[in-house]
Amino acid sequence: MPISLITLVDVDQVWFKSRVGVDWTDVGRSESFDAYTILSETDDIFVVPDVSLDSRFIDFDLRYSDGKPIQFYAGTPIIVENVKIGSLCV
């Protein structure tokens, strides 16, 4: 995968604590796949096979550094003391 991240999610922001493939250090929570990852009722991997076909992400403008749109997302929650605090995602 061209992008991989370890994120921490707070009330308003998602912080990229470790990243490969992007220059971003954070993004607003309202424009983040990671918010969906941690809000899932299960601890399973959250997968979006085709971002362009998923209505939840129609207004997202997340793109690779070369301008191409992100097409796929998979993330698993990072859980500390039964609280989802972020994600490991590609």
C-alpha cells in the first residue's frame, strides 16, 4: 500500500503519529476514515473497498501527494484499556 498510518483521534482532529506515503500531520475528524474505524461497534477491521462509491465519503478530499484520489481504506482500531484511541490503517 502506498500509504500507512498510525493515528490518534481526539474530539476534533486526527493526528498522524507515524506515517508513510503522505506529508500530512493531521486532518479534521469530520474528514477522516479513522473516525469511522473507532466508532464501529465491533473491534473488526473497517474496510472501504472503493471510497468513490461510498456515500459517507463523497465530500472527502483526501488525495495522494501526486493528486490522485485515495481509492481504498482499511483500518483497525488501537485500543487502550477498552477505549479506541486511534487506528493502524492503510
